[in-house]
Amino acid sequence: MDTSDFRNGISIQLDNDIFTIVEFQHVKPGKGGAFVRTKLRNIRSGATIEKTFRAGEKMDQAILERYPLTFSYEQDGEYVFMNEDYEMVSVAREKIGDQVKYLKEGLEVTALSHAEELINVELPFTVEAIVADTEPGERGNTASGGSKPATLESGAVVQVPFFINIGDKIKVDTRTNEYLERSKD
């Protein structure tokens, strides 16, 4: 593929690594040749870089395969998931990153692989979890203002409003570690 094929979300191989195009801009200056300015996210590390390509420059497209996995348990720093064929797949902590704190039994995640190699595991943008420990809500602090730390059943700690109590089921954004709402169930 070349730079004219760029679209947001497409994955490319660059410097023996795989990057996803976050955004790109085709620039045609008055003087000199056209070029494409891009913002790329490394699939393995999550780091974002900016890179400029000459117009028409060629590179290899990385075809990523996505498939669901269900979290089962953690053993010796390895996280064990079950695939659709009921086979167990072991994943290192580095491939999941800081989001391991939201893993709980039965949570469905998306695995990304390239050329039969598991590259990354993506958690859903939101998870529901039960509050395992938090300070009791004080009278008068029920509706507005302020927050307190709460420990979830998976061990993650998030800031929640004062009216959340132990045993409440809440929704949390896994990307920002923010409380979203109390679950309706």
C-alpha cells in the first residue's frame, strides 16, 4: 500500500513494529513535493508517535485479526483466557498493561494477533464491578460534590461519589479509570 491508501484505523508495518493510524493529513505545500503527516499508535506498547511520509511512499499493511477471549484466572503472573474453542490461552501481563486491575472471571476481551502471534489484549471500554470496600456515605453528602476512593472486586481503586456504598454495582471507564454510573441491576 502507499500513502494514498491511508485511512484512520488502518494498521501498517514500520521499523519491525505494527502501528495503527490515529489521524493523517495530506499536505501539498506551494513549493516542493506533497507529503502526509500522520499520528501513529504502536499496537504493542500503546505509545503514540508522529511521522511524516513522502506522498506515494510504499509500506506493508499489517492485517490484524481480532477474536474474543474470556478471562478465566491468573497464575504466576500469566493471565489465562479461554477462546471460542474452549482452549486455554496464556497471556503475559505486559500484553494487557495497566488494565489487568479490571480483569475478573468471565470478562470478555478482544485479542489482536498478527501472523499467528498474539500482540495485544483490549478490554471493553466499560466494565461493571461490585464495590468491595469504601468509606460509608455521610448524611448530607448524597447528591453532589466530592468523591471518595472505592476498591472494586477486581482490586482496582477508583474515585466514586459519596452515595456509593459497599455492594453497589458500578460502571467504570477502563481507559480513564473514571466512575461512570451506578448500574441499574
